Amino acid sequence: MSNDLEFTDVVKRFGDFTAVRDLNLTIREGEFFSFLGPSGCGKTTILRMVSGFIEPTDGDIRLGGRSLRGVGPNKRPTALIFQNLALFPLMTVAENITFGLSVRGVPKSEQAALVRRMLDLIALPGLAERRIDELSGGQKQRIAIARALAVEPQVLLLDEPLSALDLKLRQHMRAELRAIQRRTGVTFIYITHDQGEALAMSDRVAVMSQGRIEQCGLSAEIYDRPTTAFVASFVGENNAIRARVVETRGGEAAVETGFGRFTGHNPRGLAAGDEAILFVRPEKLKLAADHPNCLTARVTGRVFEGTSVDLHLDHPGGRPIMVRLPNDDTLIDAAEGQALSASFATSAATILPAGEMARD
Amino acid sequence: MPDRLLTLFTRLYLGVFFLYLLFPLGYMMLLAFNNSRIPTHRNFDPTLRWFGEAWSNNRMWDGVENSLWIAALVLLIAIPLGLAGAVFLTRFKAPGKTAVYAILISPILAPGIVLGISSFIFWSQQLGFRAGWWTAALAQSSFIAAYCMLIFLARLQRFDPALEEAALDLGASPRQVFLRITVPYMRPALLSAAALAFLQSFENYTTTYFSIGAQSTFTIFIANSVRQGVTPAVNAVAFVIVMATVLVAAGYEIARRRGERRRERARRAAIAAEMQEELLGKPAAV
Amino acid sequence: MTETIQRFGYVGVTLVIGSLVAWALLLILIPHLMLIDYALHASPGAISRGAPTGWTFHSFLPLFDPDDNQLRSTLARTLATTAAITLLCLIVCYPIAYYLAKVATRGWLSLLMLALLVPFWVNEVLRAYAWRSLLSRNGLINEAAAHVGLGPFEFFNWQIPLIDANIALFVGLVYAYVLFMVFPIFNAIESLDRNQIEAARDLGASWWTIHRRIVIPHAKPGIASGCIVTFMLVAGSFIVPVLLGGRSSFWFTQAIESQFSVLNWNGGSAYALLLELICLVFIVVMMRVFGVTLRDITRS
């Protein structure tokens, strides 16, 4: 129980529009938890409800057993890192970091000690007297984090903090944020539309679409074992083949597709006759005929990605099937127009109900 | 029209225009130095006596005192009102903002004489107070507060609401947010609004004249002097005013340029840090 | 509204709303209603001579007096002159505004702006006085004219035909409100992307076409704003006509003052209300013609 964050039947409506619905979730203390989804899926709304700038229309949010309803944003033990950072432009770095303490009346001597500790934590010693408008993007990022951590929140909320940074810096900051979270043990709630980020940094991920959580679990679960077509198509690259269930056995099913008969996981318990989509990841398709599931098609394109080579196979009535081959000595090159066979294991395929895809 | 002719014509036009603007003032100031009972440039005989005469004119100083009291009261009223209006229009969630805006702005669009008269009629005739410097201050406040509000609006509209939210999020009470985040941000706007309010109040004639009853202000004193026939003492006063204005304007310009230079320096520092970041692929350490 | 209260606290919300209500009521609405009330009543003196008590248009009567033309001609003169001055101001100030917005380089710009602003920080009384000295019989203009064998000119009695105002007043009024015409137009033109003008020139347009088809349409809100403000300031101007009007150019605001000087508050209110209504009509017409809203106008 401790300081877990519990959502119970939380709903948020703005007039006719329902931004968040049926939110039932427990985020454990000390967890790095991410909400992943496209814009408009409701993740920002959830963040603002936790931080106190919006109140839920229905339901309750509890921290450590105590309800947060009616508690103003300045009285909650949460801290928010805004998307544009919102550092106070007229103050120095030190003044920004100690702001939360100074409004609580903490004596100046303690404040100075805290500034030193924080600057060490974010590896920017000596920047205390610098003005905000003289800093770079990465520096501002870290100071925003220091400012929020300075008030010792129980929950730190991060609103797509890395979206403004360029690639290399973003990757560096991912590791940094993870390290800081581990070191401080504060619950991090992270929202983003970048799935690579969410999967890499989080203990658990909740994939959201249109106000509802589609699936919530460990990164590997989300990736390898999607339970809805939305999750399967939104997270990572995935091949989608229209199918109809012909037979089921335990947790697996056999389906009939345009390429022939395949078998795969059936996590949603579809029955014979149901319309479905069979998902298989590009990297799980092998050019050798090792597996029972085998499809043959003509190569329509070839893309060199550096670490991999993507082959596009003709898929009548659907997007080209993508086969991702590692760029190592097992690489078999194929030319356009060539007919190829690719196979995949039953455990690599997931069969999910049709009609739940992410919008392309 | 060939370009060169156009440029020449433009320069000429500008020259004539600014001559038209500045020459009368210069002429008026020149007359302050002529030793002649009637203000004229004829038989120019330089002297400073008119400055002395102006300085010792008690009625002028009475007028100045009243003007200062009025300006002080106007500042006290107009700035908080303007700020309230700007905060309401930009930050509050409430209906009817367009109507509120129109009502509060309307004094700017009304003739000064109407403002003066309506204020006089309300406070003096209807409510029975004796018209004086404070009825004038109230009349002036109606439109000066609107000007202040416009200045604050312009500044507040560029204010990132996330800054106030961040302060709240970190634990500040609404009062602390206002005092420690909003007001410092508004400082430049507060200063220009105060300067504008003071100037507009001090040099106002029509609205003041119709709402002040029998009392005098600095501008009323000058107008009376001019109407009744003058000595160059008035010109001496004019000289001082114009010089003061020029000095203030110059000072403002210098301060503005200094602020710009500082901002430019900060911008360059930030860019240097950014470039370092790109090269290293991680946040700059210093 | 609850979110606002949470953001600002009960005290803050009360302060803000309270002061706005006080501002609107005490400084704007109620005095105005009083003005209308007084305008629609007859003066105590008139009542004692048989005028109706209660709501009446009695105080407006002098306007319609068939025997006495003076008030009507004063009003006509005021409006005609104001319109002429507004138009002239527009023509004179537009090139200045354009030059400042698009042609002047940075250094010159701040200098010229200062040269424009400084006269306007000087009192309007002094500015009118300056012209009075300059145009008087002993003034510099007449002396210069004498040198070339012209004049002496009686600027204070030399009526301009059609609008029936004297030259000194005309010049003085144009002078008094130049800034209010330049600034809105300047602001409007400044927001025009210079590239549009260059593109047009590149395509071979003459400077006249560029202004007519690109600059002026863009500057419309500024032009409307400038005209409205200038019109109102000129029509409502008081001390400038007093100092420069001479014996021949009585201004409508002076008619208002003469009512006040005989303590006829009702008459003065009636005329003031009339002036305000005329300005209001002008504003609405201009807004319609130019297609601008209230916010556009007050942006300057």
C-alpha cells in the first residue's frame, strides 16, 4: 500500500467529449510508469488530474490511501515537469531550484545546501548563479528536474520532456532520467508518444487510445504479447494480415489468410468464424523455411537501414509485408521482383479481433 | 517615378514634416530668452529674467501641486484597476469578456470633454461633493486605467501560463504566485504604465478643466495665462518642460538599448552552450 | 470558475471582480447615465419659465431654433472642419507611417520615433500656444512673408471656404493629433511582411499599385483606427480652438463650455451627449466601412 497511486473508476468529461474513461490502475511506489499513446489519447489529461490542475468528473485518485480530490495543485505531494519546462526566466538557476523551498519558508542556509546537492545530482555543478536564458536545452531539462525533485515529491510527473531535444541528446537523457529515478526512488509518471522511449525507460507501460487504457504491463509484454490490435499496430512495426479463425486449441488458434493457413497465439479467446488480424513482427520473419507458418510473395522493395535490411513483400489488399533482416553474415540479398518465402513461429504470431487498429 | 527622384521627394517630405513638428516648439522656446514684455523674436536681446519670474509665480506652483496630487491619486487608482482588468481578461474563466472589454475601453473612445462633464455631474451635482482635484482624478482615471489595462494586456498575453502553474505545482499559494512570479514579470509593463499614467494625468487639460470646478492645475494655469495675455514667462516654463521631456526620452532610449545589449549577450551564451551540446551529444556541463 | 478560484484564491477573485465592478459602475457607467439623465431634463431655470419637468428634449431645443442659426452653424463648422482635418491628416501621415514602418533603418527609426513622440509629451496647450506665437501678426511667419513683400496675414481670421474655419485653427488642429494618426497606421504596416512588397516590386508593380493593392488593404485596421481617434480628438478638442479660433471659428466644445459658464448643466450635458453620439455614429460607420472590430482599433 505505502505510497501507491490508485485510480478508481476515473472519468473526465469536457462537455460532450470524454477525454478519459474507465481508468482503473495502481501505480506502485518507486515505479517508473509510462503512459504511451498518440496525441489526444488522454494521457495529458491524466497527468493534469494527478497534479491537480483538473478534477476528475467521476471516480477517485488516491495517494497512499488518501484521496486527492479537492486538493489544490499547490497542496499535493506531486511535482510536474512541463513540456516547455516553464523555468522562471527572471531567476537564476539556484533561485529556480529553491523556489519550492522558499515558498515554504525554508531557511536560506538549508536552501544553499540543497542547491549544491541538486546540482551534483544532475551533474551540473557550478551553474548556480547562471541565468536561465543563457542555458542550452539539455541544461534547462536537468534544471527543471532538479527544481521538481527539490520539493521531495512522492510522485514526479513528466510531460513529454524530451520531445524538444535532438536525437543523440534524447538518448543520453533517457539513460540519465532512468538513473536519477533509480537513485532517488521517487515514483515517475512519464507520458510520451514515442514508444521507443516508453519501452526503454519504464518498469511498466500503459498504452492508451481515445481515453482508455488498451493494455498495461511490462515493456516486453506490451511488445511481444499485445492484447489489442491497437497496441499491436501502434507499438513498433508490425505486419497485419487479415484472417478468419477456423479452429482453436487452448491458447492458440488456426486462421485462414490470403497467404494460406497460419497458427498463432489467441489471447482474446476468439472462436471459429471470427474475423481477425494476424500480427507478426518484421524481425520474427525468417527467410529459411524453419517454421510451420510460411508465406510466399514477390519482393516489391528493399530498404537499407544500416543495422538491418527491410524487404517489402507484395500483400494484395494490405500494406506490404515487411521482413527485417539483420545486417550480418547471415544476410541473404534479394532483388525486386524475386519470389521469396518467409516463415515464422507460432509463438511469434498474435491473433487479435479486427476493427481495433491504430489510425495510420 | 524613377527611384532617385522618389528618394529625394521622400527625404524632402520627411524634412518638411519634422520641421513642421519641431519648429513651432523651438520657436516657442527661443522666445523665452528675449527681453521683451510681449513674447516675440523681434529685437532679440538675450536674458534669463523670465525664468526667474516663472519660478517665483506662486499660482503656477499651486497648479503644479494640484497636478501632482491628481497624478498621484490617478496612479493609485488606474494601475490596480488596469491590472485587475488585464488579469480578468487573460486569466479568469468567466463569461462576458467581450462586453467587459468594451465597457472598460469605452472611455478611451469618448471625447475628453464628455468624460469631464459626466464625472462632474455625477460627483458634484448629483452626489453633492464639491468639485476639486479628486473629482478630476476620478475623471482622468476612467480612461487612464483603460490605457494601463491595454499595456498590461499586451504583456500578460505573452506570459506563459505554465509559469504560474509551475509555481503552484511547487507549493506556492496564489498570493505567492502573484507576488513572486506575475508581478516581477509585469515589472516593465508596470513601469511604462506608471510613466504613461503620470504623463497623461499631468498634461491633461480638457477632462480636468471640466471636472475640477474652480481649482487649478498646472495645465489650467498655463491655459489661463495664455488666454489672458502673456509675458515670456510662459515660454520659459515651456522651455523647461520641453527640455525635461527630451531628457526623459533620451534616458528611456539609453535604458532600452542597454537592456537589448544584455539580452543579446544572453542569447549568444545560450547558442554557444547549444553548439557544445550538439558536438558532445550530451548536456553541456558548464 | 472553480478552477479560477483555486488558482487565485477567494481573496484574489473578489479583489479583481470587485475592482472591475467599481471601475465600470462608478467611473464609467453611472456618470454616463447621469449625463444622459441631465441631458434629457430641462434646466431649473427653464422649468421656472414653464419648461416641462421630467424627461424632455427641452435642453436640445436651441439646436432647432428657426430664428437662431448660431448653434447649428457652429456644429456644422465643427463637423465639416473635423472631417477635412481627418482626411488631411490621413494623407499627410500615411507616408510618414509607411516610411517609419518599412523604410527607415534601425538607428534612424528610434531617432525619428523620438522626434515624433517628444512634441506629444509636451502639453497640448503649449503646442497650441506655440502656433499662436508663430502665426500672430508679430510672429515669424508674417515677418518672413514681409521680407518677400507678402502679407501681413491675419491667420486667425482667414476663413477657409466650405468648412468655415480659420487657417490658424486648421493648422493647429492638424498639428495637435498627428501622432494619433501615425501610430496606428505604423503599427498596422509594420506587421506587413516586407517580402510581399519586394515580391510585388519584383513582379513589376509601380509604387502606387503596391500601396493600393498590398499595403493599404493590410493597413486598413490601422487607418480606420487612426481616422476614428483623430476625428474624435479634433471634434472634442477644446483648448486648441480657444487659443487659435479667433473670433470667427467658434467650436462646438466651446458652445458646451458657454452652457456651463451660465450654470446650465442640462444644456451642457445635452450638447456633450450630442457630440458623443455623433462620434459614436462615426465610429460605427468607420468600423462597418473598413470592416474592423473594437479589438483591432484599440490594439494601437
